[in-house]
Amino acid sequence: MLIRANHLICNTYWIIIMSNKTKILVLGAGYGGVYTFKHLHKHFKNNPNIALKLVSKTNYFVSTPFLHEVATGNIDPEHVAEPLRKIFPGTEEFELAEVKSISLKDKKVSTGAGALSYDYLVMALGAETNYRNTKGAREHTLTLKTLEDAIKLKNHFIATFDQAANLTNENEIKKKLRFVVIGGGATGVELATEMSDFFYDSLGPYYTKKFVEHIEIILVHAGDDLLPNFSRSIRLSSKKVLRKKKIEIKFGLQVTEVRPGSLVLNNSKVIEASTIIWTAGVTPSSVSIEPALEREKGRIVVNQFFQIPHHPEVFVLGDQAAFRNVGESMALPMLAQVAHKQADGVSLNLIRTIEGKLPVPYTYKHLGDLVSLGEWVAAGELFGFKIFGHLAWFFWRGVYLSKLLSPTKKVKVFFDWTLNLFSPRDISAIE
């Protein structure tokens, strides 16, 4: 009761004190939300007429491209989680709450801590795991979408090896040490390759050779090739790396059902495995919005300024937005780098709107794609050039290291990487 009363007092205070100010709400602390808030905070921090508030269900920003390394002991989870109050020192305008619903008509956002009103709204609530209506997938698979998911996966991997070591039946050991990753996009490929390094190089030396020989990593992909965003030569080279890392790839197969300890494929084959990980795509945030909006594959259709038609005070970006460049038929992909870059356009147009200027059309320029393939290997296509191997690996790390917001976190992640080049990864299971 005391906690609820405190929330009520805080929200009442917000309403009274901010009633004469222009209220801006930014929803979500992913790349889109945090970078938009960063630009707005920098521009309006000395403006007494602006009340800027960030709403997030976590009190930190996490760089999601590092999650597969957190899940396999290569990076300390605390080193990729950046507290929002440290990122934006001096601001008290942060609401730790989950967004429940949005009323565009009333200009209100309902959260677990109460209702918040706004004059301008930025929606950057990201995406959720897309289970594609597969029976049992939500209940019986692990995912890699949040920092909590990555920590859970690492602990699960370590516990699974310990449990298998106590078994005597060879078939039970094989099932326990069979790991299935569903989805052959970048997330699935990056996770599978890091799992191989973690299992064979870090965990493996503490078990017998015969025990290690029972390890199986299977990557199931519905398409006919991995990494569809890359060119054929990159895909071929990537497959060679996966096979060298003892990863079995099953192409052209869809998972029709997931059961406790097994999955069923569309060719009726059943794979028994104690660990099944779902990385087969995402779907936009399912938060309730009234009135109903025009959507495209679940994403909110916006104009070239990121505004919702008929609601110019509301801006949407990142995974939630079906945004397309002028003259292009396809909406931009649901990628971290897209949300990161779109934050520039959203913040610029919101600032211009508040200052009585016309918004300007935004054009996204894709710089290229990068994918990590485990220790010392990565692939990339940048500015029309293809890179593969050690050079791409260093480039991948440099690019994503630069996207961490605080210098302290950059140093800590760099230290993790450097240390792990000369010593095994961390294999402690800590909740």
C-alpha cells in the first residue's frame, strides 16, 4: 500500500508541477528510446518550459548485440547494462514502469505505476519474441531477447553440463548434451557459434573426452540458407565456419511443435533435446493502443516524419514503426542499427515541431551488416565491400563497442574481451 501511495503522490506531483509545461514522454529504453531521449535531453535540459520524461520497465539500457556473448561467459552482464540515471545525470524525469496501454484520444499512457499525460509522445517500445503460433514454443523454449534471458541461458548451460556429468545412461547423456537453436538469422548464428566456443573451449576441459564427444549443437532454419541479408559468398563462408565448429545445420525445416524435452519438425521427425532455444524472429510490442491504428505486419504505419497520421504529436520509431524511405516499397528492417539512426530523425522533427518549424523528411542510409561467428571470426558487408575473418571480427567489436554510451562500460567490455583471449571464459553460474 505504501509503494502504491508513493507512486500516486509522484504522479500527482508530476501533473501539478508540469501542468504549465510542454510534456514529452519517451516510451522504451532500447536503442530508439534512449538515443531519442539523449538528443532531447541535451537540447531541452536548460529549458524550464519543457518537461521530459523517459518511461522504461528496466532502469538500464542494454546493448543487445552483446547478449550472445553474455550468454556464453565472454562478457560480464553488468558491463553491458548502463543505468539510465548514470547515462542522464542531473535528470529526475525517469519512470520505472511497464507501459500497459496508450490512449491517443486522451493523450494518456497507462503504466503499472499509474497514468501519465503528454503533449508529445515518442513510442519506442521495441519488439517481443515471435513464436509464430508454434504449439508449445512459448512454454518449452529459451530465448535471447533481454539481459535476463542471457543470464538465464548461461546458468542453464552450466547446470546442464553438471547434470549430464551425473548421468550414467549414454542415451540420457546425449539427450542432455543436445542443444537445438531454432532460427538461422544473425541472432541464431551468433549464439550457436559462441555456444560452440563456450562448450568445447571453456567447459569441455573440465570433463572427460568421451563426455565432450556427446555434445551436439543443431541449428534448425526454415529457409534454404543462413543469414539471408548477406551475399552468397558470405553465406557459404559462414556455413563452413559453423561446420568447423561442429554445428549441424538443418535447412528447409519448420518446427511445428515443441514439447518438454523434444521438438517436432514439419517432416514429422522428432528431435529429443534438453535445451531448445528460439531465435526465429521478433514481433512488434503488443501494448494496447486506442483507437486502432493502421498497421503493417504488426508495426504502426508512420509518415516520412515518423508521425502517426492524424496524430502528429505522436512519433514512432524502431521495431514498432513501419517506416519506409520516400520511393521505397519495403519498410526498414527491425534492427538495432535502424532504431539507433532513426533516433536522430525523430528527435530533430520533434524539436522542430515544438519550436514551430516544419518537420523534415527522414531518409535512412544503410551502412552495411555485420555478424559475429565466434572467437576471431566475423563477416560483414560495409559500403559495398565484403570483409571476413579476423579483420571483420575486430571491426565488429569496434563498431558495437562504440555504441556503448559510457566510457567506463566500454573499458570494462574491452577488458573482458582482452582477458578472454588469454584465459578461459567464466563458467560460474550466478543468479
